Amino acid sequence: MGFLDFLFSSKEKKKIRYKVFESMKHAETIIPLKKAILVEAGKIKICFSRTASGLYALENNCPHESKPFHTGTCTDNDEIVCPFHRHLIDLKTGQNMSHAGCGKTNTYKVEVTESGVYVWV
């Protein structure tokens, strides 16, 4: 197998882009600042949050005990507070900032364009 064959292997998961909001303004009306909501992209449940830095998307399961994040609040440091055990999860990396041994949460790329707000899963 050559280098390019390795890079473009069929085993690589292809990402799919889902439109979740009609515009950034629409997203801002739906998601209050420092809050999160549940969004479904295909069969994936995503915690979609908004901070002063922008929009973030991560898997809606805390790595600690698989509890949902979407009812949590966000900090000024772009972290979401797990509403069940108060763990802090970095919205950019998915890293559990309270207990590193608990693992990471999957994060998803958010894309804002003139035609809408999209999440890549």
C-alpha cells in the first residue's frame, strides 16, 4: 500500500455535514449565551452550546457516567459543566478538565456560512 493509498483508505470514516440552523442569528435566538441544547444530526445526539467565543458541538454524553450535557451551563473559559456531577469539559477539545482519567468526549466541527450553521459528524 502506497502513502496516498493509506491516506485515502476506504476504512476512513467519511464526515457528513448537517445543517442545524438557518443562520448564526437563528442559532443565537435558539441557544442562550452560556447554555446548550440537544441537536440531532442523523442518529447522533449532539450537545450544541454557545459562549462568547462562538458555537461548539460535542457528543451529548459525559465520559464520567454517560449522562447528557445539554442541560448544563457553560463557563467563561469555554467549558460545559456537567449538570449531574459538575465535571468541566473543554468545549474545544472534549477533555474532562476536572478528572483527566475519565477520558474525552467527541467534539464536532461547527461551520458557519452565509447559507447556515452546519455540524460535521
